[in-house]
Amino acid sequence: MKIENFIYFFTICGFFIGLIFSIINFNDPMYILFYTLLITLFFYLLIHLSIANFLDIKNLSKEIFDKSKYEEASDYFIYELESREKRIKTLVNVVENINSKKFKSK
């Protein structure tokens, strides 16, 4: 069942419960209208809070977060970091060899 259907159902239930409550307790039409709208709003907000708490985040996150694309990018960055680390190590070794030859010749 879609989430929108839950919202519609509970809003309509809230409207009729509010209407019944207002008609039983009040005689003035303004109070009946006000409390009917207030109880309807309460049910509307209550169902939104309930849906927010019980929404399946795992399925929603699968749509937003593409794991295979993330892993592919991560593997690429790991490969690049390893290759750069190797190049830096060779450059450091070359500089150390040059420095050691300089100091030995003096």
C-alpha cells in the first residue's frame, strides 16, 4: 500500500472523528468547525510522524546510494594513491642517493 493512501485514510478518519466529537460536545457551529479542523490536523500530523518513524530507510537508501558506483570510485582512488606512493618512494630514494653521494665525496 502506498504511503499516500495511509495519509489520506487517516486524514479522513480524523475528520470524521473530529466531526463526531464536535457535534456531541458543542452546539455553536464555529466550535464544531474549529474542533473538527483541529482534530483533523492532529490526525494528519500524527500519520506523518508515524510514517517518518516507520519508513523503510534501507530501500530508500538503495535508490539514492549506488554501492557499485561507490566501490568502483573507491577502487580507482586506492589504485591512484598506491601508484603515487610508489612514485614518491622512488623519488625519495633518488634524493637520498644523491645526498649520500654528495656527502661521501666531501
